[in-house]
Amino acid sequence: MVQDSKSLISSVGFLPLLLKGFQPPTEPFEPDGEWEQTYRTFIVGMLSQPHREWNCAPAGTIQIKRTPKQDGTFTLQVNVVANQGIERHGRGFDRIEAQIVCRNDQFASLISWQRLSWLLTPEKQKAEIGDLGMVVVAKMGGKVKNEQVTLQMQGRERKLKVHTPLTCDWAMIDVVQRLAKSGAKKALQFSMLEELEFLRPNQRLYLREPMEIEVEGQKFRWQRFEQFGDGVLPWTYCLDENNRLILAFSAMKAILLART
């Protein structure tokens, strides 16, 4: 059974705005190998009355590079830029760089990571205060061993217990791509560190029916997964026939593969 575009657009009406003029990639893709992808991020939602129109505002980019290692693990190098004035909130930063080491299992289970976060000026220059030069807002890292998570930030440690495999939101791009390739249909249960900092337990990932949508005469047909869990809005992941993540969205945010 395929979810058609009429029922889909009625529930997530921002998709025609997001996909207008989008040209999907056609080249082969290997989720298990080395790859680098860039996604544009958007804030989505329904505008207030009286117009009640859908809105889709650009919010930045996410660059992610996967590199397999000889010991059977792999690294994810993540670079996030959020437009100022859109995603500025209490726990957010304008720029994040992360280096993540993961197990090569179906969860991309975390082993260790380092994350730097800092502010940018409106001209996208590194912010400076006095003689301090670049102001690093937060430098943090972590590791997982025997179900114990150790978070390190500004010289302090915080320990957490997890009883399911632990991944992070950025690694979900890798998870769904390799899961689609494997053809596995069983739901995954895991925990997640949002932005490598905030624990979101009891996550579940389900394979759903393929999704079809037509925008201005162009037809798209994608594999589809859905994620539910504590502390996060449900996410939908859409992948092409080569098991490449094209689009992911929740009720408030979306990411779309950038075409270079």
C-alpha cells in the first residue's frame, strides 16, 4: 500500500513548498561506504489566522561525512550552521562541529564523540569579545561503555545509564540509509542523544508504506520510516531507490538533500 500525495499534502502541506524545483539525484549510492552529504534545514508550520497558509523558512545547513575505519567502526563528521534569529534558543548555537565514532551496527551505536559550539556574527564571522578571540560557547565530549554514558563539558562530568543501544539524531541519517539497504522490516528500539547532549529514551523506528507525492507534475516515490519516542516529535524519513536519505521532517522542522 502506498501513501498517496493527496492524503500526504493534507497532513503536511509544506511539502509542495519544500520540493518545488527539487531535482533528485540519480547516481548510485553506497550507505555502507564513505560518503558526504549536505542537507538544507527548514522551519515549517502553519501560519496564524486569517490566512492559515503553510510556511517553510530556510534555517541553515547540516553537512555530514561518513568514513569507515579499519577496526570496523566508522566516524561521522558533522557541521551544523543555523541561521541567526531562527534557531536561536536557550540550548541552541549558531555553529556546531562534531566528530563521532560509531559501531558499525544497525543503530550506529555511539562509542565516543567531541563537539564544539560557537556563535557567528551576522556576517558569519566568528564572534569576538575583547582579546579572547573566537568565543567557544561550549566544548564537550562523551563516551559509552557497558551501558554507562559519560558526558564531559567544561571540566565537569555527568553519567547516565542506558539499557538500549544509544545513537544520536545526526547518526539517524546513517541508520535509516543502511537499514533501507538491508531490507530489514523489524522495528528498532533504542535511545538517542539529541545534539550529543540531551538523552531521549524509548525511541522506536518503523518501516512504513512507500510514499508518493507529485509536485508541479514531478512525481516522487520514496521508501519511508517513522520514528517515535520520549522527548521528540515524530520524524518521517524518506529515501530514494538507492537508499539515500532525501528528506526528513517533523511537525516543526525539515531537512532536504542539497543538490550541488
